[in-house]
Amino acid sequence: MHYLTDPFQYEFIRRAVVAAVIIGVLCAALGTFVVLRRMAVVGHALTHSALPGLVIAYLMGGSLFAGALMATVLTALGIGFLARDENVYEDTLVGMVPNVMFAIGILLISTTKSFRDLFSMLFGNILGVTEGDLHLIMLISAVSLMALFLFYKELKLFSVDPNYAKTIGIRVKFMHYGILLFLSFTVVVGIQAVGTVLTNALLVIPVAAARLLTERLGVMMVLSCIFAVLSAVGGIYVSYYFGSASGASIVIFAALIFGLAWIARNLSFPRKRVLKPDTRRSSESIN
Amino acid sequence: MKFPYCQHRHSTPDPKSPALEIQGLGVSYSSEGKFALRDFDISVPAGSSLALVGPNGAGKSTLFKAICGLLPIRKGRIRVFGHPLVACHHRVVYLPQRSEIDWYFPVSVLDLVVMGRYVYLGWFNRPGRRDIEIARHALKEMNVLDLVDRQISKLSGGQQQRVLIARALTQNADLLLLDEPLNAVDVSTRQTVAEVLHKIKAQGKTVIVATHYYNQEEGRYDKAIYLKDGQKCII
């Protein structure tokens, strides 16, 4: 038992666990829509795009949060804007923009000749969360979760049948940009835990695991949150006892849960076909 | 009373006006692209039924999408119950082709059908007991009440179609635009759809059905219009 309680004697561990729980819940809740709307690649793009914002903020001595947030929001809106040109495919942009942003980030950090801080930007450092960071994480998460709760009904409709949503007067562009905006918020919060490279994993893996076990949206969200929190807290313990990188430990933990869920599904429903999402969704109209 | 999502006022239908009146309509998918529908005129009296017949790509879906505001109008005008489009959103319901819906999204049949009530709820309001009652009633009418808790991913083609029509019924619209409701469905679904359309018409509502083969439905509609390459054609 003391193995579980021992780490809690340290203030920074207590803070990390609280942050991990909040980040896990936020990533999983929003991640549910990200996965189901086949936006996982957009999440990937946004996570990588945060790097130059982080580096610029770091070089200028400003808030890393603000830097990352600005970079991801600009990228999200930029991708949405550029994709309006029919000659530029959205998936091409999503493949291209993060690489360019990532390169800018690396280029900037290389001017400082110090790669020590780059490591925590890339791979996260939840054990280094400060009191101020925690307050910001709480604020961003509260706003994002509240938005998710308030627009849950419309998000469902927009995901199942965007055209019908449009015919009844819902501004689907507003919904689309809204999702991108809150995805940016979530990414910025997730970066604190697992860094730019691994945040997408926290958005996607717990949901992918939950999707294997249930076909009910509400249950899927709750299960995803539980899996994300378990991964985040489990990763902190592993990191504490084995001295491993916290971000990577969290992601590996999530992957293990996915593996267990896959085994559980195949043991309990051996004859049922695992649901395969079709890839047609990307053609949906947002005009 | 305001229409909750777009804040337009509800307009009372003008009793003397046809349910749908289109003059010189031109619609295209991009601002400079080829017209998918051109010089299209039509007048559909309230309480009548119309079959819109034509091969795939003839412009049937384009016409429906223009009527319910999904595509911008480049030329001409559309009036619904004597009013411009935005005033009558709630009075028009568009039943898309089945392929336009994400059937893998994890919601139940009831969830999907209740979405037909959202138009009256607007932002922040959750569907209440009455909305659920209306949805269940619509499912009963389509003979699929037993599927109420099933996930939409587990429906057959015919069941999907019935559920979609049930959703259209819950909106309680006066002008129904049904895009290929009888395409690739079983005989019993075909029969149920025909009965329900008949019932809707008897309630004084207007039904327009797009279909690419007309023989089997002949005689069920007051009128049929043939479309080819985005234009009305006479056979």
C-alpha cells in the first residue's frame, strides 16, 4: 500500500497527479469527438504546431502556455482558412503544416544552443507543473469541458449529419472552428503532461480503447476519461519509481490499456466484427 | 416566436401561395462552376405530392439542397409557402440520401430520431419527455419502434431509411423533401414508406420525392417531373 501513498508526501507529485487527472479528463472527453469525427490527424497537426510558440515564448521569457496557445490557435484557424481553397486539400495541409511549424521550432531552439528545455517541450514534464500552471490547466479545462457540455447536443448532430444541422439553422462553420479552437486549448494543456510529440496519443488512445468496449457515446466518454486518468496517474508512478520520462510513461500506460481492451473485446465477442469507421467522412460539407 | 438556431422569425404560411415556387433557378457547387441546375421553374401546390424523376446526376439532390439552404442560389428565386427561404426553415425538412450520414457514430436510434426536434429546442435546451414521446410515435408509425435502443451502426438499409423518415416526421414540417427514400430498400420498407407518405399527404402536407426509377411508384403521386442534366425535360 505504501507504494501507492509514498509519492504523495511530495508537493510536486500531488500537484502532478491533480494536473494529470484534469488533463486526462479533458483530453479524453474532447478526444471522443476528435476520434469519432476522424480528426485524429488534425490533433496531430496541432500538437506539433505548438512547438514554435513554446520556443518563442521561452526565448522571450513569456508564458509558455500563451505561446503554445497562440501557435495552435493560429495553425487551427490557418488550416481551416487555407482549406477553403479547393485546390489545396485539407489532408495535405494537415500533413504539411505541422512539419513546417515543427521545423521552425527546432530552428529557433537551435539558436540558443541549449536543448535541455527542448526535451520537456517535446516530451512533457508533468512532474514540473507549478502552482500557476495548475491554475491555468484548471481554468482552460473548466472552460473547455463546459463548452463540450453546453454544445453536446449540437456536436452530436453535427457529427452524425452535418447537412441536417445546417438545414435547421446551425452554423456549421462556427461548429467546425469551435471544435478546432477547443482542440487547441486541449492540446496546450496536454503538452504540459506529455509534450508536443505525444499529446495526440492522450487524445486518441484512451478513446480508441473505450471504443472497443462500448458503442454508447456517453459510456465511451466516461470510459475514455477513466482510461486517460489511469494512464496519466499510472505514468506518474512509473516515472517516480523507475525514473523514466513521465510523458513517455503515460503514453505507454495508455497503450497497455488499449492492448487490454483489445484482448477483452476479442475474448468476449469473438465472432463480432470490430467496427471499422468508413473514411468517407472527410468529404463532409462545411461551407 | 423565433426560430431558435438562426434567430429568424417564424412566418405563417400564406394560404394562397403554393408550398414551393421556383422561378429561373440556377445553382452550382462553386461560384464560377458549371450550373448543376439551370433555368428551373416549378410550382408545387400545398397538399400535393410530386415525383422528381431523373438519373443520378440529373440535379435532384441539388434542387433539394438549394431549397433547404445548403447550396447558394446563383440565379432566380425560391419561395416556400410564399416566403423567402430563411423564414421557413422549420417548415421544410430534407431527408438526405442514406450515404450522407455517419452511421458509425455511436448513437442510438432514439438519439437520431430526437434530432428532428432540435429545430424547436435551439442551443442549450435538452430534449424533454414530450420530444421523446414524439420520436417514439414517429418510430411506431414507421413500424420500427422495436429498434428504439439499437445503435444506428446496427441497422439494415431498409431500417436506416425508416429511421430517417421517422426523424423527418418528428420535425413536423409542412414540406417534405425526400431524396431517394426507396433506393435499395426491402419490399416491406417500400410499403411502409408508401403508406406513411399517403398519410402525410392526407394531413395536408406537401411531399416531393426524388427517385431515379419511376415505374414502380407511378400513380402514387399527383404529378411527376423529369430532370436531365440539370434541366426539366419533357418525355
